[in-house]
Amino acid sequence: MIYEVFRQERKGQAFQHAGSFHAPGRDFAETYAREFYGRRAESVALWIVPRDDVVAIEDFADELGRTYHRVDGYSLKGKLREARERAGNA
């Protein structure tokens, strides 16, 4: 079975994908992850997940056109200009 490893470098930081490895079971996977990703104190916490349990979501439909949820889809300068124009006309 293939396991994916996520590690946290410091308390409060987000977990990041560290790698993957083959292991015959959960106990071996936990031991291997501790040894490989935590032995030198480079991680404060680890998550190990069987690859089959990871759910991939790749299709994001935006039927409502909510581009303000994306950083590149919402023009703050344009909105500020519009607000200044309305404030000047009021």
C-alpha cells in the first residue's frame, strides 16, 4: 500500500506534503514516517494517509460567476475607483 506523508515544521504552520512510500501496513508506515520525517526534529507533527483514502477534487464549476473568490478575478483598484466616483457624486 502507498502512504502519503504530510508534515508540519513548526506549531501553527500548515501541513505540507512531504512525500510517499510503500508500506505493508499502518504500523510499519507510522514507524517509517517517524524515522524518515521526524528523526532529526525537522517535523513537529506528521499525518500519514493511505493514498487510496485521498480524495482528488479537480473540477470546480463556477456557475454563479463568483470571481471575487479568486485573487486574480477581483480588481480592487477598479472597485476603489468606482467607490470614489460614487462618493464624489453623492
